[in-house]
Amino acid sequence: MLVSGLVGKGDNKRICVYFSDKDKYAEGSIPDCKITSSNGFTKEEIKEIEEYLSDNRDDIIEEAKKVNPLKSYTSRK
């Protein structure tokens, strides 16, 4: 699972979350805890991932607070 920092402004603030497993992926967001894009996961797996997002929302938010996008960008050079 990969977690972005807080993105967006005003009422559109969210955290993007990315899940992958071999050739499968799913992208979702917090606070709505919904998968917005996926490939390879079954409907049941998507439901489980959304439940995971909801159940672990607070922990995911704490992880996102640790993300420093500027540091990530500059370390690529």
C-alpha cells in the first residue's frame, strides 16, 4: 500500500491510497474510503479494500501526515 500526502484544497482535500498485488491494482481515497480505479481485483476484493480503508482511516491519515512531497521529489534527482 502506498499513501500520498494530503492533496487538494478546501472541501476537496483527500489522501490517495494505492494497492497492488502482482498484476492487480486499486486506487482509492480518504475520507470517502472508496476505490476510484482498479484492474484485476474482484468486486468482493474491492469491497474488502474499501472496508480496510474505512477501518484503518485514522492510521492512514497519520501515515499521510508523515509524507513530505518536496523531499520525495528532490530525492529523485
